[in-house]
Amino acid sequence: MMIFSAFTMHIIEGYISSIFLLEYGKGMLLFDSGCINDVKRIEDYCRKVLQRSPHDIKLAVVSHMHPDHSGGAATLRSKYGIAIAAHKDVDLWYSGWGGALQHKLDCYMATGVARRNKRSLERILFKPIIHPDYLLHDLEVLPGFEDWAVLHIPGHTLHDIALYQQKEGLLYIGDMICNVRGRMFLPLPVLFPVRMEQSYDKLAALDSSTILMAHGGVEQSDNASALFLAMKEQLKAPPTPLMRKIRRLSVFSPEIKRQGL
């Protein structure tokens, strides 16, 4: 738990990712919904730790469509009326027959991550189209939580977003950096490396001091710009066998074909 001037931030340990829940006086804000099986974890945290109903979550932001970020969003809306906000193109990623195949492959790969993390197998298959209530654009603010700015940061997918709270120097980056036992890695896959470079430059230009990562928790730094520029340098390294394998399993979205890749 971290206390700031306008809210208290809680970190829920999800199935394979960290889920950030911000508690304001006017309601709660959720950064990503985890896998569909994380709905129970979010419910339990609200009721047992915060002594609040999940109905008090007013907005769930989806940073991108991978199962550990969007999987629980539609279920939370169905059960509790929680509005969903995501990039305007988010539902294109798993559209059509290619998107349906990619959705199944991404769920398969997420299950592999859970297995490597020694998690018991749980259901993570979810509906691949979420129909957000709010379609977000670059440099907008979150509806109802205007202290958070939306940044479009493609590279991992075409529709990734980050969230920036300038007053506190807070930056939620989803999968842009994965902290594995203290080492910083690129997300898997990086499908659009040129766009990824531009996104790291965009994040490096911000005056952020606390980085919130879906895989790695919280990283506090007095030189966050150097961290993002170091990640940009990693893009120049030859791909590892694992990176090549994940990429081969990640190219079926119609959005990728639309880019001519």
C-alpha cells in the first residue's frame, strides 16, 4: 500500500501479473483487470482487505488486450457495472478469424507463464472483444479521474497505453518493462520495434519517479529516463530463441497484417 495526496494505491497479486487498485474518496480506479480468474482475487481484496464492495470501482482501464490485462474486464462490468476504458482500437486486435486464433494462442502462452511461475492451472479463456465504454485517445485524461493522462505507446501491440499522474510522478506502463528478479527485460513479443523505440522515447521524456509495472511491481528511480533509454538499447540486441518462438506465435492479429508485417 502506498499513500498519496489524493488516493491510496493497493497492489493485488494476480495470477501472473500485478493489479493496481487506486482508492479515491469518490470511488476506486483499477489499472488492468488481470486474467479472468483474477476477478475473484479483486473481489476478495475489496471485501476482505478494504471492507468495500467491488461496486465502488468506478473505472477499469485496460492497457492492452493480452489475457493478463483485459481478461477480467467484461466480467467485472457484467457483475458490478464497472465501466471499461481502453484505446480506441483495442477491439481490432482479436477481431476476425486471425484474431480468434491469436486470442487462443495468447491464452495458451499465458498459461505457460503461470506454469513457469509454479502456479496451479486455472481457467483464463475469456471473451476476446470487450466493447469499452470509453474509447481513449493519446493525451486525453481518464474519465472521472482527470489527474491521469493517457499515453499511446505502441510496440508490444498497436494499442498499448500508459497512464501518467504528473503531480506524484507516477507512471503505469503495463508491459513496457518486465522486472524479473531485479533485471529489466523487454516484453514478449515486441511486434513493432520502430514504434517501440518511439514509445520508449515518449516515456523517457516524462518527469516520472515511480514506475508501476504489471510484471515487477513498483520501481522508484531518480532517473527513469535512463531506464527507458536502456530498454530502447535492448531492442538492438539479436533476438533470443524464446523471443523468436513467441513472435512466431503472435502474428495472426488482423492488425499485424494491416501493417504489412
